[in-house]
Amino acid sequence: MGRKSQELSAAWKDRIVSLFKQGFSYRKIGKLVKRSHATVQYIIKKFKTGSTDNARRQGRPRVISQRESHQLVREA
């Protein structure tokens, strides 16, 4: 199965990192940006080890959604 939530944009990640540099705690940052403290912790961990960029995906993106694919199978 795929991800169940949207990825955070680079602007949000930069905001989280800047709040961390200002000395805010994970929980306080989470409340300010309305994300869980675990998400904030993960982003800061990625920042400390390198980059917060979104990972590239392997393969070609789907042309039709999973739902459309099932509908085509049913119609055929």
C-alpha cells in the first residue's frame, strides 16, 4: 500500500527547521505547525543527517488511478 497522507512541502520543512534552530521543542513546533511531534522529529532527523528533500520515486507514475483501473476491469 502507498502513503496515506500528503508529503509536506519544502516551505513547511524549512519552517520546522527554522523553529528548531530557534530552540523550540518538538512538541511545541508540532503544535505551531499542526503536525505530530513524531513528524517534526523525523524532519529534524533528516535535516541533521543531510537534506529534507522529498525522496525520488522509482518507476513511471501511474496514468490512471487504482480506482479507475478496477472500474475498467469490471466494465470489461
